[in-house]
Amino acid sequence: MSATAESGDDQIVADLSAVVGADHLLTGDRIGPDYRHDEGLTGEPVVPRFVAQPRTPEQVAALLSAATDAGLPVTARGSGTGLSGAARPCPDGLLISFERMNAVLEVDPDNQVAVVQPGVTLAQLDEATAATDLAYTVFPGELSASLGGTVGTNAGGMRAVKYGVTRNNVLGLQAALPNGQLIRTGGKVSKLSTGYDLTQLIIGSEGTLALATEITVRLHPRLAYAATLLVPFPDLDAVMRAVPAVVRSGVDPNILEYIDALTLAALTYSEGLSLGIDETIRERAQAYLVVGVESRDRDRLDGDVTLLAELLDGLGSLDLYVLEGNSARSLIAAREKAFWSAKAANADDVIDTVVPRAQMPEFFTRTRELAQSVGAGVVGCGHAGDGNVHLAVFCPDDDTRHRLLHDIFASAMDLGGAISGEHGIGRAKMRHFLDLEDPAKIELMRQIKRSFDPAGILGPGVLIG
């Protein structure tokens, strides 16, 4: 390294240390392995040049201002549970880790909102709201995920069929811009018709426009009674045909999932679950529907379960198992760990895509044919209620797998869907996104990006390149 380069590096260290303090600016060997990756199965870990751990919104804004002045690429990191590589840092860049911005600032039962810092995890927020009998209902399957990370990817999860995804449950933000300004968008109000909705623009932008420093979220009542139905079917097409009928039934399920037989077998084995499924039914069943129902009234819950049992029997179900208490919680917890089961089974990639739910049977038919044509294995589960498909892909050759994923995403788009329903694009899907999406839309996104971040420091290589 030249003397000039060393001098420049020293100046950047001095500038960043002046913002967060020397103890909270990590370099060299102080940068541990957790900062080098997210949970995506593709892409190698990267050691960033710096890791900063801010404590306040003002420090985040000052870090971005300093990074803009130095032309330093910036990556935001919450808990690192993302699956698309958006939190994987740049080797010459600054990683801003929100681990110290982890306070629940307010729980407001009267307005049914909570105000949190971006490093707060879903588990922390759930604990903080429990005493109010309210809950934040976005659960993407990993309670250690941070609120800032879920805002970045517009995370969803199993309960989205009833409560919606992150953008349906975030009312306002405070965010730091690359020029060092802090802005507020939205707030505690549930209606807003005043100019462009910058809250919604920032949600799902994967850290490429601005960094959320405070988040106001909507809370919902915790309902006292719940049951989970595990319903085996002879094939996946039968499950998919049953889904619209369940949605139309008026029961308003809070969970509506499909799990193929191979995935359920892996989940029950890895988690040691005994769900009481009759062996003859297990041999015949190729797919399962999981329906969660909840109510403030026990009799209403029992009536909903009876209605669903009759409905699903008429739609070709092989049986129906009503799970409550520990059995229900164990099944849902196992379903939420499907990614980890796929990872343990040495899947080469795990992807999500989304199609209109009525087109799911056609999508699965196409996906099976595409996988068979290249000798790949594709198994999975997903949010049947909103068409969000999660697939574990077993295809070790990188080039073959890239072509297969390209064709799967193209098929989803052809059926009226999109590349990602909740994991985001990140780095892992960027090339597919740029190849398949409307060029006019990509250019418009790039113009928006330049308006927020003219120096291009936020999330280089993420989403739109």
C-alpha cells in the first residue's frame, strides 16, 4: 500500500471513529466471521474494510455522510438472517451493524402501535408487547430477525395470508439518507394521502435508498384460542385446488401453508415430531395443507374447525388432524425451520418466488418438468394462501442451476407472479431480476436510486447492480 493510500485509510478511520468511537469501529482481525455473510446458500463470505456499530440515528446519518465524502460502499446489517446476499458486505466497504440500536422505544396500546429501533429482533418485540395483549404479526420464520432487516426485504411469513407482509404493518419510518440527513415518513396514523409515500418506497429497497433508524409498526390483538389443522392430500394439485375454497370459506385463517411429503418427512425427522399420522395415510399422502385458525371465542373456533373439516373432506382430503397446544406449536416451529432442514440436507440453493394462488398448480407442474429436464431435485413448502413458493434446489452444477432458476423465475413471471415474494433480490437473484424484468422499470428504479443516493454508496451490487 502506498503512503498516500495509507494516509487516506487513516483519515477514514479517524472520521468514522469520531462518529461511533474507536471501540465500535472494527477493522482487521476485530471483524468476526458473523459480519462476513448472511444465511444465503450461495456466495462466499466477504471481510469488509470497516464495521461500524452506531448507537443513535444521528450516528448513522454521520456515518453515511462520511462514507459519501470518501466514496466508501455501505452495506446495512441487522441480524444477518437474510437469504439473498443483501447483507453480504463489500471487501472495500463499510458494514453498518445495527446490533446496538436495539431498543423498543414505545408500546402504545391506545393507538395499537410500537416504535422500535432497527436492531430490535422479532422475539424482543413480541416479549415487549405481550403484556398489552397485542402483537406484531409479521413472522418470517426466524424470530432472531431484526425489524430493520424485515423492512429492508419487506419480509412476510406464514401469517401474511391474514395480516399482510411488512409493508402492510409498518406505518412510519425515520431514515438516514446518504447525504447525512434524517427524514421522517408516515407515523402513528393509519391513513395518509399527503404526497408520495416514501415509507413504502423505502420498505423492500434492501438498503439501497436509505437506512431505517426508527420504525413504527402496527399491532394486532392477541386472540386467546387457536388450533392448527394438518390435512393430508393424495397430491400437491389437490392441495392447491383446496386453497381457494378455504380462503372463500369466511373462516379467515391466519396460516395457510402447503408442505410436500418429502419436506414434512425431513421436518418431522429433524425436529423429532410425532404428529399421529396413520401409517396408511402417510403412504398415500404426497402433500399436506396446514391451516391455522384463531378466535377470541372457543365456540367460534370449534365451529370454524368443523366447517373446515367438512369442506376439506369434500375436496378430497385423506384425513384431518386437529393439533392444539404443544403439538400445534411444534408443527409451526418445524415449518418455520424448513430452511435449516434444507440446509442440513445439503441443498444447493433455497429460493422463494410468488404466483397468483390460482396458478400454483400450473407453476408446480412447470417446475417439476424443468427440474426433471436437467436431472435436478426440487422440493419445498410455502404460503399457499398468498402464492408464495419456497423451493429447496438440489443441483450442484453452478451453470445448470443458474439456467434452472432462470427458467423457474421466468415461469412464475409468465403466470403473473414475481421473482421474490419475501426474501428480496439481494445479490443472489440480481442477474435474474435484471434479465427478466421490464427494462423500463429497471431504469425508473435506477433514477429513483440516483435521487436518493447520487454517489451510489448504498448497497452496491444489490437489487439493481
